[in-house]
Amino acid sequence: MPHQVFKARRYLTPALALLSLLVLTGCGSSGYGWAWYLFDPTTERGSNNLWFLLGGLWPTVTISVAAILLSTAVGLLVAILGLSKNRAARMANRSYVELVRAIPLLVIILWMYYGLPIMVGLQLSFLVAGLLALALSDSAFEAEIFRAGIQSIEVGQTEAARSLGLRGWQIMRLVILPQAIRRILPALGNQFIYVLKMSSLVSVIGYQELTRRATELTVTEFRPLEIYTFLVLEYLALILIVSWLVRRMERRLARSDAR
């Protein structure tokens, strides 16, 4: 029981710190009157505003989950190229990672939405353009995470697998990858959190996620402090939940390894 209380405090501390900051700011000498009635669920105006902002949660989670799945798959393939004995494959890996990491995510998003359609003659939707941009940007980081994880597995594991008659891809799929994923799970979890936060940049092309909805509501209500503070709380709650799920998965894998 004390351990559970300690864990609960660990997750509540950031939220309580932010709440305290808001209280102190609201009680400051500036005399600013906080208009929290904007989100009062007992009024029609507050209820509409509240549900409008909360409606951005699903688009944010959807594009982030899809992007992390796609970037993980691409990152794994790029990482395998980097571990190949073929020099051309290794050069392709290094060129891809360095090129993608050098371009800011916002620039990739804008190019995907405004530039790529001109090249291929196909207008991409907000979702598709944002998804491809997020996945492309994150895949370079995923590739480096997978490469480090795979290289951390002892050479003896591969030799033992070969002695059992397994071959290249079988060794990677059945022996190396399962162990590597356990080791890099914290890093993968951090990348998912990174993608969740960076998904806010997709708002610049009009995708209706959390940040876009907050910006649109600010235009109509003219209360940016309250609306963007609510946006901060939304992201804080979302990230804390994801962090808790990742840590729970880590503990479960640790218990399965101990058996």
C-alpha cells in the first residue's frame, strides 16, 4: 500500500505543481480575472467549449499512434540496413538518418502538405500529410534506437542460434529482436511521448487536433490564457497516462524475464 501511494504521488506531482502555479498566477498583483466560466459544463456555452476542446483528443491520439507504428516499422528496416555487411546498404542507412534528422519537423509537415502534391499530382488530406511527416521524422530516431538495441545483444546469442540451424532472418526475428525490444522499450516509450507532443505541429496545416481546436476557440472567445492553459492540462494528462502505461509494460516485461 505505501508503494502504491508513492507511485500515485509521483504521477500527481507535476499536475499539482502546475495547479499551484496557476493559483499563484491568478492571485497575483496584475488583477487578471480568470474566465474559467468558459468551460463551465452547467452552461451551454461552457459545455460547447469544453467538448470542442476535448474533441481534439481522439485526432491527436489517432495520428500519434498511427505515426509511431509506421515509423517503428520503417525505422526497423533502416536499422537492419545499417547492420548489413553490404557497404551500399550501410551508406543508405547513414544517408537516410542524417538527412531526415537534419530537417525540422515543421518544415517536413509543410513540404508534405504543400510540396509533395505538386510533385506527384495528388492532394493529400490533413491527416495523411501530417501522418507521413510525423512518421518520416520519427523513423530516423527509431532506426538509431533499434540499431543500438540490436548491437547490444551479445554475439554469443547469434552463434548459439546458428548452431541450432537458424539462419539470418530467423535469428533476427526469433532471437535478437525479442531481446532488443525489451532493452529499448523505455526509449520507444519516450519516442511515443515525443510524437504525441510533436503532433501539435500538424495544426499548422489545419488538422483538427488539440492545438488546432484551442487556437480556433481563442479566435472566437478572445481568452488565450484560459484556453491555452486548458490545452496544457490536456497534454499533461495525456502524457502522464502514456508514461504510466509504458512503465507498467516495462515492469511486466521485467517480471516475465525474472521467471
